[in-house]
Amino acid sequence: MEYHPLYGPSVPEKGWGPAPSFLLRRDRVLRLLADSHPGLLLEIGCGAGTLLHELSRRGFDCAAMETSTAALEIANYVNSGEVTIHSVPQPDWKGKFDYILSFEVLEHIEDDRNALALWYSWLKPGGTMILSVPAHMKKWTASDVWAGHYRRYERQQLADLLTASGFAIESTETYGFPLSNALLPLRARVHARDLARRDALASDRARNNDMSGVERSAESRLYPLLKSFPGVIAMRLALFLQDMSAKKDWGTGYLLLASKPHGQATQPE
């Protein structure tokens, strides 16, 4: 495993390098948690587990759930047994966690409201959830099909869903602009070719879900360029522009901070 001062961990020996969209999201998530007191944290769908590794180093008591066998292998390697990564929910999770994180997971779940109700039940009263999802159905491409998404979200749709599930929304922002917007059609072309070669059907959804969090063959080839001096300067500019546009509705994803109100131990009817 390698560690970059701007990009964090990468795992070249396992064929995993961080995608630009991951790096953009990671920067915003770490900013949101910068002033948070460390506590018991669960990441749902941890992928390669590199963010878990970073948060564990910052003092958070981390656990995770990951159903992808490919991702589990890499995440366990990255965290070297220091973080317990489960493949299924545990019976003692109700009301247990101070923080729940879930990035680019909800769109993979057909019954998203039921999933949010379950996650709500795992938070302590006063606990915090940070959630990201892809934004805008008008941005639907072959990449969404390839990854096994059921939907992309609109801002009000997401707010209504979280509120109905009992959460109090603290902030909502978009992430990714302008770099992810520029890369979106390029990634779509790659995934369209892949779908055409595999003649992908609905039966491929499980495989796509399993691989979407860790399939980084293209990103691994791009990562050396990102680490170069011009690449670092370009990424710093992209992070700056993302920060400046976070409150606009221009990005490719939504990042939402919500809490479970005190005095609510269960999910509302």
C-alpha cells in the first residue's frame, strides 16, 4: 500500500488506485469530519476500505459492512485486521453507532427507503450520517447501467426521502464539479463498450454491484499521471473549484449530512 499526502492510500499491488471522483468526494468527506469528535463509526459499502483506514488513523473506532467479495479482500488487506469488516449486518447494531457513512451505495438498492430505515435504527440518538449518491437522472449514462444502479437522485427527492425516514438534514451539497462532469461522458463510453462486449442483461446487476466499488483498471493506469507534478496542480485546482461550487447544483453527486434527533430511538411510522 502507498500513501500520498494529497490523495491518501492506494493499493497498486492489488490493482486499486483512487478514481478522480473518489478523490473529490474523499476531500469533502474529510472536511465534514474534520472537527468531529471521534466515535464509533460504521461505513456501509466500504469498497477498498481506504477511507476506513484513514479515519481509523484519526482516532475513529471503525467497523464496516461490505457484501462484495472482491472489495472485502482488498479492504481486509488495507486495514490489516485493525477494522472489522462484516459481510452481513450484526444483531447488536441497533442504536450503536455515533456515525454512519455510506457513499454511492443507496442507488444500488431497489428499496432505498427500507435501507434508510434500517441505517437509521443503527444510529444512536444524536448520531450523524454522511451519505453520497449520484445526482440528476438527466446524467444517467451507460456507467449507471454498468454499475447496477436503480436510479440517480434529485435534491428534493433525496431530502424528502431522508426526512420521511426520520433524519434531520444538516447540510446538502454537490460534489465533483467541474472535473467529474468532464469525465462523465468519457467513462460512459468505456462502460458502453464493456456492456456491448458482454451483451449485459439484468442478470449482470449482481456482478456489476460486486465490482463497481473496486474495478479500477482504468484509474490505476491514470493514477501515475495524477501523482505527477502537473497532475497534483490540476487536482488542487479541481478541489478548489469543487469547494467554490459545493452549494450550487452543478456537480455529479450529492453529499448530505444528517442526524438522528435526540429522543427518537426508532424509525418513525
